[in-house]
Amino acid sequence: MTARIHIVVADDHPLFRGGVVLTLQEHGGFTVVAQAGTAEEAVAAVEAHMPEIVLLDISMPGSGLTAASEIARRFPAVAIVMLTASEADDDLLTALKVGARGYALKGVGEDELTGILQSVAGGASYVPPALAGRVLAALQDRRGATLPEVEELTDREAEILRHVAQGQSNKEIARALDLQEKTIKHYMTNILQKLQVRNRVEAALKARDLGLS
């Protein structure tokens, strides 16, 4: 039997938070170890329980983005997923910058939400497809840089990047390509440097723009 994913759910609206908790509990693949209604409570809950994932609302008291930043700094092993109504580019960009691995919108369905959380727990990243193009354009505008050409990547790097764009974790990519997971990590370091991006989410966005997804 697959081990359950331990998760902290933080949202300042009790009714909505309760609905998310019920969804996760009924799914059977998650154990909600704590709930929180403020950024401070979320950080404290993560410190106390060290879950695999913390699910944060952006607009809760104290700011979910502030909580995400502190959690990423103090507890880097905990995967951060924002669950928010905000489709603002600035919120998404800030979330990625401070270390969030996932960004889901509150209109998401139950099956999709649990799928996203399972994927992130496995090492993948997630950004809503509808926001991906806008975020990529914003990243380009802010940096004032052109996208690197596909030719700058080796064939193997481009192949790995395709898998990243499909939301696969290092372990899944290693299995698909019959390589060691540590080898994939080495390739990912090179890919991030060549693409001049900070994380897998930005790498996936650029991969889509380059036609590699």
C-alpha cells in the first residue's frame, strides 16, 4: 500500500478549508496533519509536523506568500503549493520566486487538485496551462533577455526538458530514460544554467515556448 502524503492546509475561510480537507481525506492518499488560518499558524504547523506538502492560500492574514518564503527558507524539504483565486501575474511570479512548486486556482476540480498534489509530492511542479504563456512573457519582459535557442541544449538535455515540461519528476524521468536519478539531477543543473532559469517551473515554461513539450 502506498504511503499517504502528509499535508498542512492553510486558508482563512473555514468553510472552504474544510471542503479541501474533506476532499483530501476522502481521497485516501492524504493525511491532513494540521490546519491553519494565518501565515503565522501555517509556518508553525509546518515546523511542528514537517509534512511533505503545505497548501497555502495567498490572501490569508499575514500573506500566504510571506509564509511560503519563510517555509522555503527554513524547511526546504517541504513542497509548497499555492491554492488561490488570484490569476495575477505578480502573485504567480512571486510565488515561484520564493520557492513554491505548485500554483493551483481555487476553481480546480477535486480530482485535478489531488492529482496536482500527488505530482508535486513526487517531485514535479505545476502551473495552470492558462497562465503559463502569460508568465513566460512576463519573465522575458522583466529580464529583457531573449530565449535561448534549442541548439544550445544537447540532445539528451532537450529530451529531459521535454519530460520536465510534461510535469514528470526526476525519478519518473530516470525510469523513462533508463538512467540514474542522480544523473538526471546533474542534467537538470546544466539545463537550468543554459536556460537561465531558477527552477523546474520556469524551465517547463520555456520548454513549451521552444516547442519541446
